[in-house]
Amino acid sequence: METAQRIARIWNLSGTPAKQKLCILVQSKPYYDSPEKSLVMITHNTLTGTYWFRHLTCIAVLITITLVITNISLNAQNATCLEGLDEFIEKGMADWGIPGLAVSVVKDGEIIYAKGFGVRKLGDTAPVDEHTVFGVASTTKAMTVTALGMLVDEGKVSWDDRVRDHLPWFELSDPWASDVVTVRDLLSHRVGIGRMTGNRLVFMPNRDRKTILDHVRHQPFEIPFRSGYLYSNMMYMVAGLVIEAAAGISWDQFLPERLFKPLGMNSASVSITSICEHDNAAWPHQEINGTIQTIPWRNFDNVGPAASVNASAMDMASWMLLNLGDQGEYKGERLVSRQVMNDIFQPQYAFPSADPMHSNFTAYALGWNSGFYEDHRIFQHGGATDGINSIIVLAPSLDMGIFVAGNLFCQLRPAIVSHILDRALDIERDHDWHELFHKQYMAEKETLFEARKKIEEARVTGTVPSLKPEAYTGMYHDPVYDDLEVRISNDGNLELCFWGDPDMVATLEHWHFDTFLASWRNPAMREKFVTFDIDHEGRASRLNVIFTLRPDMIEVGLFPSGYTRTVSYERQSNQLQYKQ
């Protein structure tokens, strides 16, 4: 009776006539055996006094039964979509050699799965669990977008504000673009400044963001401004500076206070420096020369708004819940308006399609890739930091989100996502996703090793450098990439030191003629080719460094690669030395 009275009070607040009240209430529940009969019976009687509550009591009982049945049905659906998942993951981890992995799944506003597998660090026994922290890398971008969205709600920022409205000093190599580039341009990767930092690609790691931008302003545009999509961590770094200018606090303060705290993301942080060696955190690993090795954590602080968040599977489950259901609301608290959430997921750039007349289009929104799984719209983003991979997928039509992170580069992540989505959609395949991805990976790996072998076989043997080692030494400079020192190490070999950073040192091995193979002290960074130019007077006047912007497969090495940039460092004039 108490439940019925509570329902009556709620419905009386609407001011709707009594008949309508009950008609609406009954019609809103399609689980009754005979809703038409109930409706006829109720609407043909005067609903007053005890009779009103008697019928409400029946309705309340029916609603309770309905909710129980619905809950049982949802639990059954959830059990089905998770059926066999543990075994699928464990087999995949064994085949790929993954030390540790964590997964979380949310559905219908609830966390239905959160679990860790394996170990945090190879050779140790500390297990990965749902609270183990992983670097989530570029999935950070959507969080930066949401932070800006909060400022849009407050009227402090507009998506189409010029960057210079907030950062008057902002400058790129194109004066016109510098003046008109907007916040939306930054977030949709359409500025035209390409990769300068990212997975295995380091740029001035110990310089602050303003200093970095002072150098980026000299970088030529890789594609013309607003002519297409060109992924850029640097432009998301700029977005973080816009947050600082508009909010009065840094991005590094804003995210924990305005996002992590209200979402209960208690393990999340914005810097790897907040993680201690003995914390519940996953160590990164990499296959190097055929062996899986533990490698150092990568510090992304200088481009933090693009890639520096660390979080657990449970943290990311809360983040997914904010972006699903009544988007922008979490546990009854509205953090971001519906309008801003709608803005965030609007397509900004449509990717070309091989069959535009028939295929579902894919696009980039603000911090999210937009595509389809079967006929269901999904939003997703991957994350890649040295030795750790992650992926987050939202399927709004299923009210479902999936997060996977592992401490070794591999393609098990998308296989897990596809496995779960197939179960949720009741799709039977004639293939196993893990086996399919693993087979494709092994075939590609073999092809790339063959390509690398051809590069190595093209090495011209029997050549010697034009100059003695000391004649190459000195300071070299590029307006964008700043200073590079060539020096002789304690063991007598030539080495490179970038930006005066003791952690950014590579040893030179003569390759052929005046080309050297530079191998980083940090083996996870692998290698790169550098070539000295000798001028007409026999002096080393220039050093050309090939930066691999994206390796074809890191397990093979930084070459072969279809995406590189050659930076020509000019030797400082007072450093020129003649051939001895």
C-alpha cells in the first residue's frame, strides 16, 4: 500500500486527470498480460478514495513483478554476452605472450564486468586486477574534449572560438591559419600539423608546453590548413592550454577536480610521475629482437592533454557510463549538458569510403572515431603509449561500453571487443576473432621482416666514413627540433644527444658512406638512420635525421615505415671542421 501511495503522490504532481494518470501509467508498461482489458476496466470506473489505491496497489505489484522479470532478462542477456569471455581472453594472452590485461564492460547503466588477468610485470607475481592502472594514452583526448565541453556550458569557451581569443600569442608557420584556427579545428585534427610526438616518437620530453609551441610555430604544414584529417597530438596540447586560459587552472588540475573526482575515478591521474614502482600499476612490455622485455614507463606530460592519463578498468567504466545512457549525467548528477554531449559526438570529418553509395560512413567527431559494427553506430578510440595498448568502444544503441588495456602491443584488444559485441548481438561467426587477428598479424609480421631484410641487404659493405669521428662532432640546430649534439662517448663511439637530455642519447654505428644507424640507449625506442652531408670544402655541414612518425610494426623495428620525416640539422658555423 505504501508503494501505491508513493506512486499516487508522484502522479498527482502532474495535474493530469485521474483517468489519464492511470491510462498513461498502464500504457507505459507493455509487460502486462492484458493491458487493453486493464485499461478498459480502469477507465470505465470512477477512481476515487480506496478504489484508487486498491488499483494502484495492483499496479504497483505488477510493476514490481515486471521490474524483477526485466532485471532477470537483462541479467540473462549480460551473462550471454560475457559467456566464455574469460577463456577467450586467457587463450589470447597465452598466444600473444601478454603479461597482463584488464577489461571492463558497462551495459544499461551498470558495470557488468570488470576483471584483470595475468601479472603487472613480467617475472613478478603481483596480479593485474580491475583496479590496476594502465596508461590509456590517446583515449585521453575525449576527456580533454569533455573538459572543454564543461567550459562551453559555462560560457567560457565556444567550439568555434579562435585559439587566439584565448592564447593571443599562438602562432603557426602560416600567418593566416594562425589567426583563424579554432578550438574545433584543434579537436578534429584538421589543422595540418602532423605527428611530432607519440608512441615511440619523442619530442623535447623535458620542455614545457609553451616552449614546445615556440618551436612548433616553425614546423611547415604537412597538408594545407583544413584540407583534410591529419592526426596531431600537438594540437590537443594546445587545447589543454586553452582550458588553462579559460578556466584559470591548468589542464593537469582541471581533469582531476572536474572529471575524475565526480566520476569516482579514484585511481586515475594525469602524469606517470604520480605512479610509484610498487603501486598497483601495469609495467609496459615490448617484443625486442624476438623477446618480450619490460621497458621504462613513458612520460607524456609535455603533451598531457593528448595522451597522459593513467586509469584502471574500473575508472574507465565510470568514464564510459558518463558517455552512455543519458549522456553527460553520472549517478543523477549532470556534469555536461545534453547539448554539449551532442556536439562532442557530431561527425566533424568524414573519412573517404571505397563504396560511398552503400557503405556506412566513418568519421572523426571530437575526440572520438565514429563508425559502425554491423549496423550499429559505435564510437571508439585507441591508445598507444610505449609498451601499453588500450581501446575504448561505445555502442549507444546497445547502451554498452567496452574498455580493454594490456601491457604489450598486440591485436587481442579489438578481438576481445568484437567477441563481446557479437555475443551482445547474438551473432554467430565462422571464425574466432582472436585466431583471425593473430593469423593476420603473423603474416604481416613475416612480410615486414622480409622488407627490413631487404633494407639491410642494400647496405653497401666495404665503405668508410668520409671524416674521422672527431670531425663530425659539434652542435647542430634546426628551428623546430632545436639542438642536437654529436659527441664521442667514453667508449670512443660517436653518439647523438638530443635537447641536452641524458635520456635521449643514441649510439652511432657506421652503416655505409656517411650514413649511420643510431640506436637509442632505451632499447624500446629502437633505431633510426642519420646521414651527414659533406660540403665542397670537405666539412660535415649538415646532419639529416630520419624520424619514424609511425612504424609499420614496432616488433619489427622503426623501419620499414611508410610515415617518416627527415629533419636537416645545420651545423653551427663555429663548429665546422675540415677533413683531417
